[in-house]
Amino acid sequence: MTGFLVLVIALGWAVSWYFDNRLLLYFAIAFSLLMNIGAYWFSDKVAIAATGAKPADEREYKELHRIVENLAITAGLPKPRVYVIQDAAPNAFATGRDKNHAAIAVTAGLLAQLDRSELEGVLAHELSHIGNRDILVMTVAVVLAGFIAILADIFLRVSIFGGGDRDNKNPVVAVIAIAGIIIAPIAAQLIQLAISRRREFLADASGALLTRYPEGLASALQKISSYPAPMRRASNATAHLFISNPFGASAGRRTKGKWVQKLFSTHPPIAERIQALQGISE
């Protein structure tokens, strides 16, 4: 988050200096904040609609509701709304701006393929996202990344059609400013992805402490990550919400170079997550 703050300040200074116009910066900040605050406020509705999740009937999914309620009581959280996604791929996600407006969604494939201890591990992981306020943290990251992307886009568009007092600028500083503004959105995206990966590790650890059985979540992660096919409504916009990559086990094989794949992934490698959970159980 500190890196994000430094990046935003540096980018804002570069644009203001290049164009000698602070109004452009203020407009970009206001537009980005309004857009992302709205997205945060309605995050649960947007995520549920985007994934096609439907409310889980308490009579049909009695055991699911019972597990969620018991874990919520143990965690000291209100019971979140429970949804089911009719998809054979095993996966789950949590959303909502705070613990009083939270929701958990699981796929039909997850319910079919996991035993009780594994399902408890996954649900504890998702409840930990709610308890750790990860939705808020990720929304702040999205706000900052979105602000940087919008500001850089405005800068590049104005540069194409002319703008800024270029004649009176130090050419070396101008080149550095332009290069920085071009690179900034990529750096912001990488920071956002890094935050997402760290929050997954934290939710794994918190979930394992909640159930007191790390092996259950570790086994669930192995099953979920081994499923070859992607979810039918897999999207880059919602991929970071899910407990595991919704694009299926084969998605990672398309990227050459493990370090590149890890750098641009929304989730830590499953092997590292399982290893960390096994370390907790020892």
C-alpha cells in the first residue's frame, strides 16, 4: 500500500508538471474516486450478478447453511448471505463491503466434490476474507490502480492532440515523466495482484485457525486446482474473488516461464499455499 501511495504521488506530480494544469489531476482523482466508491458500495450485487449466483434455498442446501452458520458463530461474524453457482467447476468466493453486507457463493461442483472437512475449510477461508476486511483492502487497491490507469490514459490522449508547455521543459525530465506515466499502470496492476496474493495467504491461515484443521483446506485446494475445465462464466474482472483461479488447471500452462505466471497471477501457486498450510499443522 505504501508503494501504491508513492506511485500515485509520483504520477500526479509528473502530470501536473508536464501540463502546468492541476485541474486535470483533480478531475482524474474525482472521477476515479466516484467510480470506484460506487463499485465498492455495490460490490456484492455486481459480483453476484457477474457470476450468475442464485440464493441457496435453506431447505435444499440445509447442510451448507448449517456449516456457514456454525463457522460464522465461531468467527464472531454475522451469518453472510449464501449463494450457489450452477457450475461443475469447484470454486467459491466472498464479497460485500463489510461483515453486515457480506455474501458467500459456492459452485455446485464444490458441493459435489468436497467432503465435509474440505467444505468447512473452504467456507472458513471465505469467512476469513470477510473478517479480515479483504474486500475493503482490495477495493482500495482497485481505486488506486484505476486512478493511475485513468490518469495515464488522459495524459497519453492529451499528448497525442497537443498539450503541455513542452518548449519550456527540461527534455530529460520530460522523457522520464512520459516513460513513468506509460509504465505506471503496469506497475499499479502488479501491485494490485501482489496484494491479492498476500490476502489469499492470510485467508488460508485464518481459515485454518478457525477450523483447527488445516489439512481440510489443503485437500480442498488440491481438488479445486486439479479440475481441468474453467468456470462457464470465468472473467478477469472477478477472478481475484475466487479461492482458486476460475480458468481451470490448464490456464497456467499457457504462460511460458513460472516467474512470469506467478507475477501476473491473482492467486499464489497452489503448491505454496498447501505447503504453508502443512506448516501450520506441524
